Amino acid sequence: MSHNDIIQAAGLTEAEVTGGTLAVHSPIDGAEVARVRETDPADMAAIIAKSQEAFKAWRTVPAPRRGELVRLLGEELRAAKDELGAVVTLEAGKITSEGSGEVQEMIDICDFAVGLSRQIYGLTIASERPGHRMMETWHPLGPCAIITAFNFPVAVWSWNSALALVCGDPVIWKPSEKTPLTAMASMKIMERALKRFGDAPEGLCQLVIGGPAIGEALVNSQDVPIVSATGSTRMGGIVGPKVAGRWGRPILELGGNNAMIVAPSADLDMAVRAIVFSAVGTAGQRCTTLRRLIAHNSIKDDLVAKLTKAYSSLPIGDPRKSTTLVGPLIDHASRDRMQAALEKAKAEGGTVHGGKTVTSGVPQGGAYVEPAIAEMPAQTDTVRTETFAPILYVMGYETLDEAIAIQNDVPQGLSSCIFTLNMREAEAFLSAAGSDCGIANVNIGPSGAEIGGAFGGEKETGGGRESGSDAWKGYMRRQTNTINYSAQLPLAQGVKFDF
Amino acid sequence: MSHNDIIQAAGLTEAEVTGGTLAVHSPIDGAEVARVRETDPADMAAIIAKSQEAFKAWRTVPAPRRGELVRLLGEELRAAKDELGAVVTLEAGKITSEGSGEVQEMIDICDFAVGLSRQIYGLTIASERPGHRMMETWHPLGPCAIITAFNFPVAVWSWNSALALVCGDPVIWKPSEKTPLTAMASMKIMERALKRFGDAPEGLCQLVIGGPAIGEALVNSQDVPIVSATGSTRMGGIVGPKVAGRWGRPILELGGNNAMIVAPSADLDMAVRAIVFSAVGTAGQRCTTLRRLIAHNSIKDDLVAKLTKAYSSLPIGDPRKSTTLVGPLIDHASRDRMQAALEKAKAEGGTVHGGKTVTSGVPQGGAYVEPAIAEMPAQTDTVRTETFAPILYVMGYETLDEAIAIQNDVPQGLSSCIFTLNMREAEAFLSAAGSDCGIANVNIGPSGAEIGGAFGGEKETGGGRESGSDAWKGYMRRQTNTINYSAQLPLAQGVKFDF
Amino acid sequence: MSHNDIIQAAGLTEAEVTGGTLAVHSPIDGAEVARVRETDPADMAAIIAKSQEAFKAWRTVPAPRRGELVRLLGEELRAAKDELGAVVTLEAGKITSEGSGEVQEMIDICDFAVGLSRQIYGLTIASERPGHRMMETWHPLGPCAIITAFNFPVAVWSWNSALALVCGDPVIWKPSEKTPLTAMASMKIMERALKRFGDAPEGLCQLVIGGPAIGEALVNSQDVPIVSATGSTRMGGIVGPKVAGRWGRPILELGGNNAMIVAPSADLDMAVRAIVFSAVGTAGQRCTTLRRLIAHNSIKDDLVAKLTKAYSSLPIGDPRKSTTLVGPLIDHASRDRMQAALEKAKAEGGTVHGGKTVTSGVPQGGAYVEPAIAEMPAQTDTVRTETFAPILYVMGYETLDEAIAIQNDVPQGLSSCIFTLNMREAEAFLSAAGSDCGIANVNIGPSGAEIGGAFGGEKETGGGRESGSDAWKGYMRRQTNTINYSAQLPLAQGVKFDF
Amino acid sequence: MSHNDIIQAAGLTEAEVTGGTLAVHSPIDGAEVARVRETDPADMAAIIAKSQEAFKAWRTVPAPRRGELVRLLGEELRAAKDELGAVVTLEAGKITSEGSGEVQEMIDICDFAVGLSRQIYGLTIASERPGHRMMETWHPLGPCAIITAFNFPVAVWSWNSALALVCGDPVIWKPSEKTPLTAMASMKIMERALKRFGDAPEGLCQLVIGGPAIGEALVNSQDVPIVSATGSTRMGGIVGPKVAGRWGRPILELGGNNAMIVAPSADLDMAVRAIVFSAVGTAGQRCTTLRRLIAHNSIKDDLVAKLTKAYSSLPIGDPRKSTTLVGPLIDHASRDRMQAALEKAKAEGGTVHGGKTVTSGVPQGGAYVEPAIAEMPAQTDTVRTETFAPILYVMGYETLDEAIAIQNDVPQGLSSCIFTLNMREAEAFLSAAGSDCGIANVNIGPSGAEIGGAFGGEKETGGGRESGSDAWKGYMRRQTNTINYSAQLPLAQGVKFDF
């Protein structure tokens, strides 16, 4: 399908995608595919006020009813899966299967959130005083700003908004400036759900498009208690303290520098498949992309040989073609950063396989590259830095303790994994003395988390958690209640105060 | 008992309480009771390094074994309850019953933490992929700095350290400069527990004494992942963003401006008793002290009359005397701030009952005051400000919605309560549209929380939670694990990537 | 719609509803509406074996995938809501709104179960031994027999099967002999879901129709580990011990004798509405039907007057008419039992209002009755007995303790409620010394539970729990795992055994 | 220490251990060591009534206060650990380390229960109706009968009573007729705790001594809602249905036939140590004793050789000697059953190593045996039968599926384990298609569970759970509450019923 066909199939009108100030280019061929209107920073106060107004109404709507909206969203997403996936491909350059997979993730989180809407479990708690009852309840907190990055242009929004909406919080979405169309297409879908739902307050789900001024308005507003921001560590390092400084709650999903340890007992064929997908998928632009391979010295050369062989046969090109596995980088600047990193790696003693710019057999105008493998003599500064491109640094190790030390010795703490068939190694990797990441897997790569688990990481990854488990608590306020139904007034801890 | 006797009974040696640079005065009579040594800021790096070293060992000690240390601490606290309570009285000026109550709170949290040490429950989670298992585990996070305030000189430390220790984290305690003796006495007790325990790593529990430079070293160190700080909103507003900015985790327990709504149906006698204790107890220097009384217009005058009568008979004086209910303020500056606030309140149209400085019948040198009641025409700026002294601002209301709006219209969000026998009012107060505080009670005052519930508040109170429920999660890192034990490598969300 | 039209609209073919040995009569007019085939008891062994076979496959299907089947079931139920509700009306005699409400309950539980399918949370648990990990996992248990009663001919099946299927258990449904058509219509819907799902094992959801021999085969089979039986206490008293005796797990939902306490402070208008719905709805044939009214002496006469007035205006008749509120009893035997109970009540000193057989303005052939109110001098044997008909026994009380004692002094323990605006009364009723029922409500009637809570009761009600909260655990087996990944073999409790 | 010294050291008076009708023999030497008084069956009604009376008071004591009693019990147990352990040795014949270990288990569960006493968490749940609140609370259920077996004469009581007491239930303990002294000694300890506690209701903890008539009184009484029974499957098969038949709640911990699978990759030295302890410890008389060894054919002979060698060096004899590892069987009848089983095994084709009666070097009068290893050609009827003695049946296997099938193909379902270093095997064993037992371990034996996990098993083991996780729910009743605080009366599922 042509760019235009994709845009139209997603329900965006000519008027919506032309005449604006923000030019949208497809990484597939660099073509400008739309010019969309940006939100005027001066309007942000009104937008936030509307969200607060919506909050007043939405917080008293019973949660299972709020869940019905999310259920309808899930239904509409199912119906529009291919169309929305295509916009993801168009705008983020993901291959078709990954574009669809991202929409599937949206659908999954909707299912989860619908179930959650009849739970939102707090606790009843034993009180130490006769005639007293204690409980803990979770209440809506208020508007939730969702700042998303280009590489998961829709899933991250849905993770946050499905939970936030069920939890009673209105949402304001600021997508990446690189992917406004997927955001607009998602809002079309949400609007259909809202229409079927019927009586949601106006302003419950808002979209704001634009640059830093828009984001700052959300980050700085006292009336936006939650700011969920996905992106670079640099961005998060600014947003986090700002939100904290005005008593808001940041939920940060920042950079990863994800590693795999491959032990001698590993199923190497399986490892190779996992490595290729997690290092090369989404052209190395997932926050959970595999960036560091820590292979036991006894199998390292063999593994690298298998990988370079596998890499050499990967179909690179137009992500819309069903056979393509490696699509374009998001833009040429990204490719330049990749090349610079590879140069640095070489300067540090690394041996680089692949990594060249690809210009033949691919759509012209896009930034296509061969995924790179860089065998490194040690974990250098370049290795410790997250470069958002398909570079896989390879290092050797001798003992598991050493491998874990290498794994942990980076500033980021998102995802990690080990390939081993040895249960002692697997368990040690998952133990308190093992990986320091928020995600630690065994015999699967670092990427591709299921929505049932909490997603996020430690250290410079920002500490936020989204998606499953009790990540929903991040969108609510906790209240501890003690109810005295007796006619006495005993004090806790046996304190006496009689006058 | 004399000051010296109290100090000796707590096990502090002459050498420990003399010759230092930090003068300790008792609020009872302003006497200098000790001069203790301060930690050299230059030593902080080594202290933190020692804590990190202890962490490496402690994190692999099984949690139930870690719990045994806390159990022994509980035993030792039981044995030393009166002695430690007396130091609290000496140094913080609390009446005897409250000093003991604070130690009881330490004991309670130890009991709770011991049970927790065999739980620390994570989740096993259904995976969407065949031959896969998912789980969530909680791991120790690292050294935990505990910065405490003068008004709960020991309980707050124990809340944090009992949990942190069971969770696998070493602790570094920086007490208020006003209360180093209680900290030192607590460490004596902890040392006895450590000795009985046997093989805890050195540096597991450290005490640092001193001023801002000491605190800053903890706040700024990358090697102190958790900073639990209790104190003023001003302090927290600095600490929070700093810790967040270096990817640490702040747990903030800051100011409160706690209110009680008294409805027409309230049991007024019970309300009066609750008000007096929670407004006057600890001389109004609890973070949960009742500061605002929002009384229905139909009963307001009657209630104020009862209160002024009750206030007039409160025994003010030496907190060591068993009959005393109102001890001294922490210092004269505090008294001056109280007087200034009362002046402002008058200027804003308030009518003040009581509040005078008391000089007769009380130990000379201390800052004794009559607790004050200030009837206010509206919720003015002075009312919105937390003054750490026994001032109770009284306002009227007509409808419950109005009362809740007044309750919520302050920057702080710690504790709150309603007195009513009407279940509709009680429930509305606890609902999503009710109190916006972290604690909301019915028919008990805002202070005196049990340790079984999570303690902490919203907005400028800082959002931290300590003590019961799942507050322990704040001391650990969450890890999401997916284990593939099959010989297949399916991707989540049905993504296909075959090469 | 005619009986036939309803049957056809539900997708049942002529062949399916004729020629069988089980005659189905509609309580609306007593007409025989179908003759369906009964399962040959000799086939039960094969049916159970097929279920076991399905279990072997289904238990390894990932739970979220199992959830997808339930999600599709929910979709199909939404699409067929009116048609299935109409069969409920036809066969059980429920009014239209209740027929639809029952299907809505099916839909709700599907939503809940879908969310659950990504949870099924077990625990990870702190181990006391170094290098050990503990966890608790929940595994499928095996075929689940679901024995349902006529009064909730479809909802109870869905409560059980939505959970059982997500939990990994095949189901075998034995509906009441009075309502095979609703069961067959439900299976049509399930088959559509199964078809869309694709690869479920054959025999996952089976229906068996017939009498006691069929039920006994399920109750007695070692290969049916779970027997969920809803019905009379007499039935449950036989099934429970039999299943327990062969090491199976019974989930019993038996009789209720549900009461409401009306306190002096109650909102009487609201109470009247709640009483009428919960005493009269489904013609008094819900297990949660209100059967006993315990009214404070000060308001009892007024309340009875309001009730008799309200009762006198209730539209009794054809349940298919949108204005009807009281449909027929299930059969004439039921009406006879009602009349006999009223006679006994009179003999015990009761004063009966209403309760007469209705023959005019109603379809001929049905067992229509006026709902009855019986003012009783005390809680007699007749009051203590559950008569499945719209009889409301009224008793007075003086103190709340007395009211609670009356409430608890029956053999059943399903549902209960209090109407009061006094929070002390409300809380006392919910406390450990309050209602002894599995369900205890405040200011709503005893019936009409939401699916988010666990449903079931104590004492002769059988102790089972279904629907929400962690009722799903009843369909699974719990496994406690300790994994030693160290090279040591420490024993628990410090036991030494060195050889 | 002599028998008498042990009895006296445990605080039992001459009067208490003489003159009764129940003769107590020590398995050490068969000597009669006491004659204790039996409870008159005619007194059981009064005993149960007293328990019910205690319940009325105890249920309203706040749970943390109830926990204080259990904490004191833990303290007293710590103080009396050696003395009580010695009585266990005297009366049950356990070696000293195991006697102490059993008391340690009592202490551990007390610690756990104390923490639990500030939790007893129910849930707050999102309601689908505006102005409604839902929650689930757990309430005390009533007197709990605890029927224990000789082999864990004190731990099982403490598991049950620590939880029951914290949960608000009085307990009535019927110990094995073989071990009344340990029960009496435990009650002495409990009495000390009760005395320190102060105001517990009379009859909170009662002991009844005697035979079947005593047990039946508990099993049959409507006023004993919980019957926790540990012992044989035969006993449980009678008790379970009886209790179920009168609407009580049985908690059954019955027989086990526990297996270990030893895979080719297993650490054989570790396996040998685990096998010896778990097959031979407590002379094979634990419910979790290892009875079946399923060894991969490639290592089976080697393993058996190592085992027979290890067995040959085990010190058999007086359990009071610190070097002894194998004490006596409980009595001569037990030895005879062991011999009979070995004969049968031989007749079925088995090869038996060891198993002979030992008469030299052991105290005369006791039933001492060599532990036996029986290599079996298949899993015969004898192997499928639990013989309460140290017989280890050994079978070979070729594939893991086959091993798991053998493991599961017995009527019992208590404990199980696998020794393997292969993570795929370990995980498969723990999966839904793996072990069907309540306990499944990796690289540790089937016995020696920690108290933090739920303890119990499936199938003929009875399905009960005790000790950790949420086993406490078995001692309470669950109540689902919906509170309507609005002025409206919406019905669930959108049902309309307006009159």
C-alpha cells in the first residue's frame, strides 16, 4: 500500500494530515507523508484544566464501568489491527509483523485492564484496637500525561492509558514528534470506543502534538499528578526531578543496555535465534534490544561465527514487504550515530562485522544498515553507552560471577537474560546476587515482554513500572483507613492521654 | 530521674556524651545535657562504602535469618523500653506515656517485620507462551539512608530499618541534630541484638551524626539507592529531586496539615477527647497533629466551648511527671513561630483562645505554651501553613461537600478524619471524592496510626509510604522473570521473525 | 414470542428438541415445549474419559490463550444476550429483565476471567536457606462437574466454567432436569466460541442431560476431581461427603435463609424497594432471596404497612410481558409447598398477608401466586426452613445484638443485610461478632451480588465460593516448591544429619 | 537423661504422669514411662461448650493482641526448647537433633503467626455500582479440633494452633495416644504463655487425651467447625466425610508416598545425602519420608551402590545419643508391618538390601531396624502402599515423562522431588504436566518443609493446607460485603425492578 492509502485506511482525513506545521517523514523512504497541526503551547492550560474537569466526573464512575470503555477500545483495536499496524510501519519503519505485534500488545493490555477493573484490590487489615476496622483503598489520582517515543508509537500509550482509565485517571498523550500519525490513528479508534461507551466526560482522552514546549507544560503543571515518560535517559533525567520537585509522580521508562549471557551449556541454536531477533528486530531500536552479548570463552568464537552467518542472510529493506526482517532506522542521524559508535568501538580495539549502510535493494531515502556485531576486548565506554541502532557488542567471560559483574556494570538496568541449561546458573542469574535489571529472563531474549508482568527497569532506566502485576498502583493514590465503630477511643501503641 | 541518670540508664558512657562538638539541649529545661561527636563529612565516603560492602553479604543472607536480627532487636527493645522512652522524653520533650508509646511502635514494627521475613511475596504469573514460566521476585536494593526528625526520634528509624534489614538493605541513620542521644541509645540496643545474632556483616547498621553536610553526602551518593527522609516539606523539596536526579529512590514523609471534620451526628464527647489528644499531644509537634477543625455550623460553638474548657484544665509542664499531658516545645524558636502564627491568625480575623507562653509551674528554661484554639473566618494562608506547634484552627461548614473541599484545599496530604455516626457521611469521606490524604480515619483522630497500615501522604507530604501493608516494596527492587524451559522460542504478541 | 420462536431463535433445531425422553414444560403456562434426549448413564464413563483426555491437552495450553476462549464466549454471549435471556424466561419463568440480567452476569464473569487468565497469581516466598528459592504455583486440577439448579439455569454454569476453563480444567455440565433448553442454548453459544478459537481439545466442554444417575456418575467418579453443585441443602448433604469420601473437591452452593435487619435509622423508602425486589424477584426463588425481615419494633408496623401496600400493586403474570414483576413459580408442587408453609406459619401464630394462588390475568397452566408476608411472633421452625417461594417472614427486635442473634440462628449461612444509616450498627453487623453469612451487605438487599466478590455461604449453605476474589483457587491445585540451586544441602529448622 | 528426668524437666508432675489409665511406653526401650489420665468421653460436650464460650470472647480480641499470645508462646518455646525436644525423643523416639528441629518448627510458626496477626488481609474490591463499596473480610470461625499423630507430636499442633489462635479460634487438641506426654509438656509451656498474656478466656486452649471416642466427639460435634486431622489415609477417609456431612470444615494431612526422581545430570553426592536423610530420618516415619526412588537407568546401579554403602554405616540405636542417626520405630507392630512389606516386595520380584531387625548395640525392648532398600522391577501394589517405616523402593526410568508418570501413579499426593542440574527437567517437573503433589522440590528431598510455604498434599493426602502462605484462610470464614452509601438502589447486572 502507498503511504497515502495507509493513512486513509487508518481513518485520517485529508484535512487532518495536511496544512499543519509538523512535517512527518516515513523512515521507509524519507518521504514527507503528512503535515499535521501542532498543539499551541498556549492551549495547554485549558487542555489540562479540561482533563481535571474530566477527572472530577470519571473518578466517581465505577471502575468496572470504566473497564467497559477499555473493553470497547480492545474490540475496536481488534477490528483495526492491520490498519493501525500499517501506520506503525509507515511512520516508525517497523516490519509488518512487528507493527501488528505492537497492536496486539495494545489488545492484550486492554484485556488485562478489563479484568483489573473488577479488582483494584486494596486490603482489609487486622486492627490492634477493639471495635476498629482497618483497610487500604486505592483511589484515582488525576490526569496522567503520557509521553511516548517513536519506537513504540502506540503500545506504550495503551499500556498507560488502559491502566490509567480503569484506575479513574484521564490521560493526555504527547507522542513523539516523529510519530503523530499513529497517535492520531489511535485516537480515531479510541473515539469509536468512546462513542459506543456513551457518557464519558469530555476531555477524558486528549492528544497533544508538538515539541518540547508541549512536554514541558505537562511536566511542570501541578494539575498533572502523573507523568509517564518513555524515552532517553537524558530526557528522563530532566523530567524526573522536575515532576518530583512539584510533588508529582514520574513513571519513567528510559534507556536500556540489555545483555545476554550465553553459558557453555546453552542451546546454541536457540540462542542464535534469540540473539538475532532481539539484537536486530525493530532495527535495534527497542528499549529492550539486545546490545551486549557476554559469551563464555569456550563457545564465543563458535557463537560469533554462527551469528555472522545468520546476519549475512537477513533480508534488509522495505518493512512493508512480508519477507523483510530488517527495516530502516528512524532517520539518517540515527545511522550516523551508529557509524560513529562503530568507529569508536574499533578505536577501542573492537572487531566489527557488518554495520555498513545499505543502499541497494532498499527504498531510496531511508536509512538502511546492516546490523553490526562488534567483538570487544572489554566493556568499554562505547559498550556502556546505549546507541539506538542494531549494534551487538560481544565479550567473553570465564566464570558466571564474572559474567554477572559485566552484565551489571553499566548505568542502565532494564532487561537481561541468560542462555543456559544448567539450573544452578539460571537460578543464580535470577537471585539477589544476579542480574540487577528490572527484567531478567532465562532462555529467551531480553525483549518481547508479556503484558502480564510489570515492565520497567532500575538505575538509569528510571525505576518506573508499567503494564502487569501491580503496576496499576502507580496510577492511583493509596489511602489507609481506620474506622472506629466502638464507643471507646483507645490510642494505638497503648498510649494513655486522659484529661 | 535526672538528665544524667537517664543518659546513663540508656547505656551511654561518659566518654560518649562529652567532649564532642554537638551540644545537646533538653527541651525540658534548656539545659545542655551532652556534647556528642559529629561524623566528619570526609568520612562519609568510607561509611557508605562499608555499607555497600555489608550489602554484598547481607543480600544473600536468607530473609528469615535477617528477620531473626529484627526479632532480637524487638526483644532488646522490650527489655529497654522504659530506658529508651526516658531518653525520648529527655531529648524530644515528650511526656512519658508518649515516649513509651514510641518505643512500643518500634517493638510492633519488629514483630511485623519478623513475620514479613518469611513472606516478601512476589508473584508467579501465567505466561502466554507454552513451556514458559513467569514470576516476579523482590530483591534487596542496597544501602538505605534514614534521615529522621526530632519529633519521632526513634520510631521512624525503626520503621525504616526493621523493614530495610529484613529486605536485605544495610542502613545508615542520620538523626536530627536535636536528638543524637536517642539515636545513640538505640544503637546500643541494636548492638546487643547484633551481638546475639552473631554473624551480621560489619557496617550493617551505621549511625552518622551531624548537620547538612552529612545529610548531603547521603542524598548525593550514587551508592545509596534509597533515601528515606522525614521532616519538613522544605527539606523534602530539596532531597526528593536530588535523589531522583541521580536515579535513587526517595521515600519522603513530610509535613501534614491534618484536619478533622465534625458532623452534626458526631459523638461530641468522643470528638472532644480525640481532638484534645491529637491537637495537643506531643505539644502539637506530630506530623499527624490535628491542625484544622472543620465543624458543622450547628455544633461548632458548642464544640469550641467544650474544647476551650478541656484545654483550660490540661496539665502543662515537666514531661517526666506522670500527670503532665503537655510538655515543652522543642525550643524557643519553635515557640516564637507559634506566637507569630497566632498573630497572623488574629490579623486574618481569627479569634484565639489560649496560646500563651507558660512560665510558672514548669521547669525554667523550657519553651512551654498553652495549646491554642483559633477560630477562623475562613481557611487563610496561615491555616494552610503547617506551624509545628499546638495551634488548632477552627472553621465552620454547612454541607459535607464543602467540608471535604476545605479539608482538601491545603498543599499537604498526610492525615485526615471525620467524626460522624452517619454511615453515608463516613463512606463519602473515604471515597474517591472524599479526603485526598494518605490517611483518612473515621471517629478517631488523625494521629496515632497502627503499624499494620501503610503510613504516609500525598501532595507536599511527599508520597512515601512506610510501615505496614506493602510499604516494604519501597526497600526492594522488583524483577520480572520469564523462564523458557521448552525447546521452542515463541515470541510474545505472536510476533514472527524467522530467518 | 411463542415458545417455539424462542427455542428457534436460540439456535436449537427441531431435531434437538423433539423425540427425546425428557419432557420440558414452561412454567409460564405448563405447556410441554420440548422433549430432549437424555444422556445414557452407560455413556458417562466415556464422557468422563474424554474430559480427562481433554485435560491432558488443555492444562498445557497457556492460561492467557485459554482466556481467549472465554473472551470469545463473552463476545458470543453479548451477541446472543436477548435470545438466551428469552430461553431463561421460557424455561425458568424469570421476567425478561432478570433473564437478561442473568446473561449479563455470564458476560461479566467472562470479562473477569479473561483478566484472570494473565494472573493466576501464586507467590514467590522468602526461603530460610541460602541458595534456595521458594514459590507457590497453581496448576489445573482436572475435569470439573457443574451441577446447576433451575433458578439460575445459565449464570451458575458460566461462573464455574469461565473460571474452570481459564484455570485449565475441562467442564461437564449437568443442568437441572427442568432447564435443559437453556443449557443446550448455552452450548450452542459456547460452540461458536470454540469454533472461532480453533484448536481446543475435543470434550473440553460437555453437556449431560438427565436425572440422578447422571449426577451420581459425576459425583462418584475418581476422574472428576471437582464437583461444583448448586441446589438444595438436602442434595448438597449427599454430594459433599460422597465427593470428599473419594478425595474429590466439592464446591457447594446450597440453600439460603437470608435476612434483612431494618434499624430505626434506616432509609425506609429505600428499604421497602430493596425488600420488595429481594423478596419477590424471581418469584422468591433465588438462593439469595430475602426470606426473613428483622425489623426494629419502633418501625416494624410502619414497614409492614408500606410493604403490604407495595405488594398489593405488583404486576403478577406472564414473565415475557415487560411490565410483569412477578412471574410464575417453577411448578405446581412448588406452589403447594408454599401454601403448606403459610399454613404452618399461621399455626405457629403468624399473620399472613397475601400468598394466594392467582388464576386471573395470568397465563393458564402456570403456578402464579401473590407474594406473601407473614408476621411471626418468633423465629419458628417454619421460619428456619427455606421454602423456595416468595414468603417473607417478619419479626421484631429491640437491640442490635438481639437482631444479629436472630439473623444467625438458622442453619443456613448464605446472605444477609442491614438497613441503617448508623455507622456503628453497620460496622457491628459486618464485624466478627456480626452476621455469620458469606455475604453481608449494608443498605442493599441480600441478592444480586456482583461477580467481583466471592459468592457463597457458610453452614448448611455448604462453604463453597465461586465467581470473584480468589474463588478461582477452588479450581486448581496448589503446589509449594523449594528449589535448591546451591551446592549445599542444609536442612530446614537447622536439623543436622551428617553421616 | 533417664526417662523420669526428662519428664520432670518438662515440668510434668508425678501426679500428672501416674495413676491414669493410659500407659505410655517409650519406643526407645519399650518401658512404660507414665500412666496418664484420659478424658472422659462424657466430658467432651462440656469441653466443647467451654471452647465455644471462649470463642465468643476471643473473636473480638484484636488480632494483633491475639498475636501477642502466640509471641509469648514462641518465647516460652525458645526457653524450653531442649526440654520439650527431649520429651519428643522419649515418646516418639526421634533423635535429638530432630526433636529439637521439631520444636524449632514450633518457634518458626509462632514468628510467622505473630506477623500474620497484623495482616489477615482481605480485599477491598472495585464495585460496579456508584456510591457502593465492596470488600472481603475474614472472620474467626470457631473452635478448631487438632488431631495429631505420633510422628510429629508437637509441631503439627503448633502449626494449627498458632494460626488458629491468631485467627480468633480456640483450639482443642487430641494428640496421639502414643504421645500424650509431649502434649502435656506443650500445654505447660502454653500455660506459661497464657499466664503472661493475662486475660485470655478460659478454655481457649484445651487438651483432651484418649482414644477413638474422644476423637469422634470432636469429629461429630456441630460446635467444632474446624477439624484439622493428621494421620493415616484410613483415618482421614472416615473423618473427612463425617465432618463434611455435618457442614464442618476438615483440614486433612494424611499419608504420603513420596518420590524422588534422580536424573542423569544430578549431583549424585548431594542426591545420596538427601536420599539418606529423607528416607531414613525419623526412622522413615515422616509423612514426607522418601519412599520411592525413581532413578534414571544410566545411573541407577551406581546410585544404589552408593546408597547401600551409606546405609551400612548409619549409626542405629538410642536416639538420645548425639551420634545416633536412626532411632527406633514407634513400636513392634510397626516393625512387623515393615517386615511384611519387605516380604511382599520380594515376592513381587524385588531385591532387598538391609531391613533386618537390630538387637545388638541398641537399647533392649525397642523396635530397631536397619533401613531397607528394595530394588523393584516395577511400581507394584506394595510400592503404591505407604508403609510407615524406612523402606526405600527403587525403580528405573528411561524418559522424564516416564519418570513423572511413575511419580504420579500412586494414590497419595503429598511430596515429591527431582534431582537434576538440567533446568528443562527441573521446570518440567514443576509444571502443570509435572508432579501432582502438594510439594515439589528440586535438589532437596521431599521432607523438611519450611513453615513459610503451605504444607499439604493432593489426592489421598487429603487436600488440606497448613502453615504458611494463605493456609490461615482455612481457619476463618470469608465474608463478602457490599456497602451502599448512596441514596440510590441500583441492582447488579443492570437489572430493573421498578414498582
